[in-house]
Amino acid sequence: VAGSGNDAKNFKAKSFRTVLWDPAKNTFKNIPTPNDLFCSGHNQLPDGKLLVAGGTQRYETLQGDVKKAGGLMFVYNENPDRSKMIKKGTRFTGRRTGKTFVAQRSVNLPPAKKVKDPETGEVATVHSVTRLYAEAAEEGREHQTGTEDKYTVSGLGGAWKHDVYGIAQKMSFDKKDFQGIKDAYEFDPVAERYITVDPMHEARWYPTQLTLQDGRVMSVSGLDDIGQVVPGKNEIYNPKTKKWHYMPETRFFPTYPGLHLIGENRVFYSGTTAGYGPADKGRTPGIWNLETNKFTKIPGMSDPDVLETAMSVPLPPTQSRKFIVEGGGGVGESDKTTDKTRIVDLSSDTPRFRDGPRLYDKVRYPSSVILPNDTVLTTNGSGRYRGKSDSNVLKAALYDPKTNKFKEAAAPLVGRNYHSGGLLLPDGRVMTFGSDSLYADKANTKPGEFDQRIEIYTPPYLHKGKPQPQLRLAEGNPEKLMPGSRLSLKSKDAASLKRLRLVRPGSFTHVTNVEQSSVALKMKRSADGTVTTTIPDDPSLVTPGWWMVFGVDGDGVPSKAQWVHVGIDPEAAHAPITTGDPK
């Protein structure tokens, strides 16, 4: 899902791309893309569709390159009886300065509210307020303002002239950040098309989307429609109703926070982020209770100021509730980078981070992928922000949680930093993709280009000189498994199988993959080649959707994956997450 692909020319031309790749056939198919989904959030829904929400409304413009004065316009409605639509292109003219600015998007102004004083009984009208981004109609320094002004709104007649107005502090040539969109879509992998669903309440660019145990999806953070980090207004998507609902209390995170479901309505925040947000707010790791909004900090994180562009991974098997945080750098374009790893055991009564083994180099943007043999591949990254000064790191390593050691792996052939990632393929190999270097040369004089090459990594377990174990689904399994359901498989190599793993397909973007998980399955083997297991009955461990089942032999060689669909038990007790207007 590339959208405009970090290319302002594509954005201006409305050239947005989604490509469907079949790794078995190595074929590519372009999918019509309804909006600029660049820097959206995405994850799997219970029925196997993909929820893609947010994206790009406006590209960043650096200070010095800004041609038109602009800024935040607050628009007020004092009419308690009617809402009012302010369309894109509406002109706001300052009463004091006479300068005019143009709305860059449409907004709907809710009616004002009538509030009754409980003591006096008097009723007062309290205006509603909505914000939008406005900019001068023409280029030139003469259009900027330096102080607050009240603005009349074009196209209004009658009482609306008085009831609706704008107020802006200043309209300037400051840097203009990326701006997000509210649009949301479900991608149907069978029909191979996007389906429009209700938009989010908040525009988001760089959000994290997390699947919850009941199949709903939580969207957190992102830049809003004026280029500011969403101020803690998180929301939940219900795939049954196709609608979004606010969570009742706010919780602020910088963009693309590393969030992982660790229990019923309990979320681990690793402290990793990617790109935007103040250095001193929302960056402390901890456990977030979604029911109470309580956040319990986890101590022990060394060098907490270098967690931006770090990667957090649930160590296999996921039942261990151990996590590793790898690499990272300072906030923004800082030159700080680290080769540290930090490990935390959340099953402990008093979880605390401790330093793990050193990574292969000091890197931002490492890509980590859980393998079926309970190891983790970490590859690539760069020593500086977006690979500046030719700092891509062509190294990789395999981490074994049992030994707490890294082992050198085959070096990647392509340097990868910003906008890169890695995913486990159903045959046990790993794909790595993308990279978006800021510069193409060591002197930082030539602009970089987005790297569209895909690289395939074949792990050592596929170089054992023997075929992968055979595994297939047995007849008679239900079409959709429930937590606690029995699953039967067949294998002529059943006697050699030592482990079964249930692996969630990843959803990787911006050093963030909150979907990947590898769950250990207990198994029973029969002489006729039947292998039986039971899906864990914890829906926070096995969230609804499609999963891959791998059988792994005594040498650590995995079978090719068999796909199983895990549903939602309608009779299971779920602690509800209340939704409503955020406080």
C-alpha cells in the first residue's frame, strides 16, 4: 500500500498505488487505490479483510520552501438549531487586516449547545468550534499576519453572517507538516478491491492500528488534518457496524507507537515510535489498561532517549510475554543511534527492562521478523537518519531467546532504512522490501529515491540438505475455528515433528509490526500420521482472523504453512471497552 509513495508529484497528480504480489507465482497486480493511503494504518480484520485507515491530505513543506502564508483557523457556530457545512475553498477575510485565506478542506460545524444553569434556570448558548487549515490565495510575504484576527466567512447570508466566523492567531510561512485524512477502507483480498467504510473521527497520518481480542481495531496517534499530533483522542473500529467510536478517555502517544496486546484489554507500549511528537511526552514504556485508562510505567529502560525508529518484537513463543526492543535513535533527525537491545518479561510480577546482547551495529530502522523455529531475524537499518551520509548497514543476525544470543546471518544485498520492512512468507522464507534514503550519495548532495526492490532471505533451516516436513489440513475441521477448538492435521513426517506454531501474518510499516506473533501449540501425534492440537482459548493471544500453522521438525526445519481461520466465540465473556466522547 504505497499511495503516493512519498512523492509530491504523484500526490499532485493523484497517482496512488496499491500492488498485490503473489510470492508463489512472483506476479504483480496493480489495484485501483481510492485515496492517498501513504502512511496509513493497516491490519487484518476477523473475516480476513484488511482495514486501511488514514493517509495523506497534504505534503510537508519545509520552512523556506513555503510559498503561501497559512495556518490554523478555528471556525465557530453560535446557532443552536442548525449545523453548517463550510466547504473547501471558502474564503475567510480578516476584519482587522482585510487579508483573505482559503479553507483547504471541508468541515461540518455542529450546532451550538444550549446549557441550562442548574441554580438560576437561565439558558445560555455555547458555540461549537471546528478547526481547519487555511492559506492565502496568492503567494507573497505581504499576505502573512502576525497577530490574532477575527474573520468573516464568504458565501453566508442572513443570520449566518453573524453566527459563523473564524479566529486565527497568525498566518505565517512556518514549516507545514504532513496532514492526515479521516478516510477508512476495507480491502477485500478475494474481490481484490477497496470498500469504503465510515471515516474516523480524527484525521490520522502515521497511526498505529491494533487488533483487539474481540476483533475490533484500535487506532492510536497520527498527525491530524492540520499537521499536529492527535491529542490522545483514540478510537475503535467495529467491523460489524463499519463504524468508529471514540474511547472515553484520552491517552497521548507519539506517532506509530509500538503497541502490543498482552491480555484482555491490556496493551504493552514498548516506547518505540516513528517520527513525530514531543521528546518529553508519551514516550515512557508501560502497560495500558484500556478499560480504566490506567498506565503503569515499566522501569529499567536504558538510554530511553533513543527509542525513536527502534523495533519492538514479541519473543517467540508469544505465551512467554517477553519482548525485545532493538536499536533506535534520537528524536527527529538526531545523530544519536544505538546498538542496544532491551528485554522485558511481562509475566513477572514486577516487570523491568534489562539490556540484552548488542545488535550487529548501531542502527535506526532495523527490520525484525519472527521465524517458525522460535528465532528472530533482524536485518538492515542505517546508522543515521534516513541513511544520511551513506550509512546503510548491510548486516543481519538471528536472535535465539533461549540462549539470549545473536548469530551472524547472511548479509543483505540491498541497503534499507526509512520506509522498509520484512515479512515471513508461508514457505518459511522472509521478504524484505522498501527503503527511502534522504540522499543518494555520501556527501548528501543528491536526493535519494524510493527503492522498489524485493529481496528474499532463505534462513539456515532451509539449507539442511533435506526437504521441508510435509503438513496439510485433515478433513473434517470446521471452516472456522474458535478459541478452544480442536484442529487436525496430516503429515507423513508426523514422527519427526517436534513443534507446532501458529503464526499471525505481519503488517509492517515504519519499524512497526504490532500484528506479528508466533503462538506455541501443544500437539499429539498418531501412528497414522494425524497431528492434533487445540487452539488456545485466550482470544487476546489468538486474535480473530487468518493464521499460518507451521510444523517444525527436530532440526528446526519448518513445513510450509497451512492457513486456518480463527473466529470469535459469541458466548465468550469479553470485558467491554466503553466508547464515547473523550474527556
